[in-house]
Amino acid sequence: MSKLAINTAQNVNLDYKLIGLGERMVAFLIDGIILLTYMIIMENLINLSQIFDADGWTRRGFLGLFYLPAFFYSLICHIAFGGRTIGKMIMKIKVVRLDGSPTQWYNLLVRWMLRLVDIWLFFSSIGVLSILLSEKKQRIGDSASGTVVISVKKKHKISSTILEDITDDYQPVFSNVTLLSDKDVRIVKEAFLISKKNSDYKTLNLLRKKISEILEVNSELYDIAFIDTVLKDYNYYTQNM
């Protein structure tokens, strides 16, 4: 199974599955159904509307105008939704750059322009063969734009990293928590989870005292709540720096 290694802002290495032909084709078909539905609706609206009750060429002109968003659908969606179309969202896959960073508009423009070669010429055979033969499962558009398609299905338990699940409206308590390093936080989290699971309150208390000493804080929170808050605060500040 091909994988892409991505390093997060907290220096945690995550391996993402590179997506091959099958899931990409399903996403493409979903997008095709959406586009076909849109085009049928537009055509019926024009046929039913008296506003467009004109000669055939005028109606075709208006129809072509309303079809224009469908022509740019893939490019618009990829830019607006961070490397995804609606089909890719449903399949939980997305386009990223080779280093795992988010795509830029110019990456997506190059990729979209080369759909002509990959998809529309020779019944998609060029794109299919390039994906099947490429080490990173890239079609020509991916190779030219420096992108790959990865799975974003959650495979990694957040407890296995220093990451914490915090809400957008989370309010931090300890502003100097960044005195800790990633290594410190990783050790704290591992010891915290093991001690909490085993009800080892002595270790939890020692851990809390050590953190309080480093941060020079004196909190009234209980040991578990204190350590949990420190972990969340660290994630809050490092994610928003």
C-alpha cells in the first residue's frame, strides 16, 4: 500500500494512504451525476421559461452560458474546498501537494488544464495508465502540478499523538504553556493516559507538580483536570501560532 508521510505543525508524522484508480473513479462518477443533474435542470428551466422564448440560436447561447459553471466545476470546487470536489468529499479523499501541504490555486489550475489529456483524450486511457503505473498513483496532471490524492479517513487515534481535540471556541487557561516542548508534552500525555487508566493518582500528582514547577503556576484545578487543560492549552497555542 502506497503512503505519503506528512509532518504536522506539532512535529507528528502521519502516514496517509495514496488513492488509486477505484476511489477516484467513484468520486468522478459522483461529480458527473451532479453535473448532469445541474445541466438537465438548467435545460428544463430554459425550455419552460418564457424569458428565453426566442429563436433556436439565442436559446442555445443562453444554454451555453448557464452550462459554463459546469465546465469550471472541478477547478472551482478544488480551489473553494481545499483540494476537494463534492465527490471527493463523499469519498473522503483530497488533493494535496507532494510534501503534504495544502494545494495552491496554481497547482489546481495546472492539474485542471491537463484533464484534457488525462480524461478527455483517448477515453481516459492516458490518465488511467498513468495512475496505474505511477509510484505515487499520479495522473499526468498530478505529476505536472506536484500533487497527489490521499485518503483523509481518520485512521490515527488522536490519543496516539500529542494532538488534542479542541473546539473552535476553546478558551486557554495557561498562557505560558509553550514553555513546554513537543517532547515534554508527548511524555506528559503518555504518562497521563497510563496513570489515569490505572487510577495511579500518586503519579498524576507528581506529574502535576512537575508541570506546575516548569510553568510556575498555582492552579486550584484537580490533578486530572489540570493536566488535561495543559495539554489542550498547548495544542491551542501551537495550532494558532
